[in-house]
Amino acid sequence: MILAICLVIAGLVLLVIGGELLVRGAVGLAEKAGVSALVIGLVIVGFGTSMPELVTSVEAAWAGSPAIAWGNIVGSNIANSLLILGAAALIAPIAISSANRWRDPGVAVGASAVLLVLAATGFGNAIVGAALISCLLCYIAWCYHEERLVAPDMIHNAPYDRGQALELTDPGLHAKNGGWTRPALLTLVGLAVLIGGGRLLVTGAIDLARIAGLTETMIGLTIVAVGTSLPELVTSIVAARKGEAEVAFGNVVGSNIYNILGIGGATMLLAPGAVPANLLPLDIGLLLASALGILLLAFLRSVTRLPALALLAAYAAYLGFLILNA
């Protein structure tokens, strides 16, 4: 068991390091190529900061353990909505002032509902996976069109907020000079470290599940999900502490959208099959309920400390239930 735990810890550390190197390299390459800041926020940073979850889920699917992959996706979204948003709002109450504040939480609710339907029907194949990824690309294109072409002075969307949150934690993200070599090396090394970390994490998680007598879904919902959500936790808390609480809100919502449509799509594309039925009704039900809760908070225009405590309490109760029923 000690070896399995060490593999999990080492994998998580490498995922965090690899993700940071990859994002730094990808942003550097994008800037050298003259890509706009909005596109960097929407695509480069959006996908880059989701890489720990993506690599872990893909590795789990390839290792013949799709339950870990889907547990990671569902568990990460629950952790984002309850733990991370609750912690950020507890540090600094979030005022949501964006005129289109309903859009991104609404997309997250729609994606959560689709996942619920897929789990309930047992329908899943490569075509569904490709469709989910296509939906994410359409969403990104929608954000770009609306806020770059329609309202260029009002850039505000969840993927863009993810980029802003990362910049707050990493002031040196944008290199002021230099050639192509450094960002290219960072990108390649980051990818290699991510892949290695993902393999260690999945191997350790599978071994830990077998030794401890836990289901792979349980491991994915807890250890793997919380571990791969650490970048979002750090960036959201830093954003809240620096007075950018609304950016923390967008960071959470954007991560949830990328997880279901992007990572879920990639998982189903590479390992066609149904979403594990044992994620119903509790886990996916809570995922959808938390997405609806975030949409309600967006309409109310704020997340004060009382709702923040309620979110954290809900997550603690959820983890307690999982542990007691393991």
C-alpha cells in the first residue's frame, strides 16, 4: 500500500509541474506566433490548465479503468463547485456583475444534464465523444465571436477568467523576449512530465483501490479528483485574495465546462463505452444540483460567506458519505 500511495503522490506532483510547464510553453509559443490574448485565454490556457484532468482520464481509459476516468471528471466538478468556489468566496465574497453572467453557468448546467442522460441511458461511443468535443469547440467559438467581435470592450467569459486567474498566480507567465527554443522545450517537457505523472497516478490509484478494497470509481471521485483539481484551487484562492473574486467564479465555471465536454469527450472518444452507472444517482445528481446552484448564485449576482459555508459543508457531507459507505 505504501508504494501505491507514493505513486499517487508522485503522480500528482508531476501533473502539477507538467501542467505549469506546458501552459508556460504554450503561451510563449502562442505569443511568438502573434496569437491574441483572448485566444490564449480561451484556448491555450483553457486547455492547458485542464491537462492534469485530461491526461489522468485518458491514461485511466487506456489502462482499462474508465471508472477512474469518469470518477475524476465528476469528482473534479463537484470539488470545483463546492470546495473551490466555497473556499474562494469565504476568503472574499464574490460580486457577479457581468451582463451575460447566466451564459457560462447555463452552459455548465446543460453539459451536466447531458452527462446525466448519458449515464442514465448507458449510451456512449466514439461518436458521442466527438460530439462532446465539438460542443466545447462551438462554445469557445461562441465566446470568441460574442466578446471579440460583438463586444470587444467587454471581454468577460469563463475561459478568459481561467487565463486571468492563472496570470494572477504566475506573473512571469508572459515572457518579454526570447526566441522559439525556450517555449518549445517547455511545451515538450511539460507534455512528457504530464504523461509520466498521469501514468504514475493511475497505476497507484488502481493498486490502491485493489489493496484497500475500494472501487475505482471511489478512488476517482476522491483522491484523483481532488488532486487534479489542485491547480484550480490555487488559482481561484489567489484570485480571491487579490480582489479578483469574480475571476475565481469564472475559473470554476470554465473548468466545469472543459471537464465535461472536453475531458469527458476525449475519454469517450478514446475508450468508447457508457458512463459508469454507479455514479447515479448520488454523484452525477450532486454534480447537476451544484451546477444549478451556481446558476442561481449567478442570477442573485453574488456569493457571500453564508452560501460559501453552505457549499463547503455540502462537500464535507458528500466526502463523509463516500467514506462511510466505501
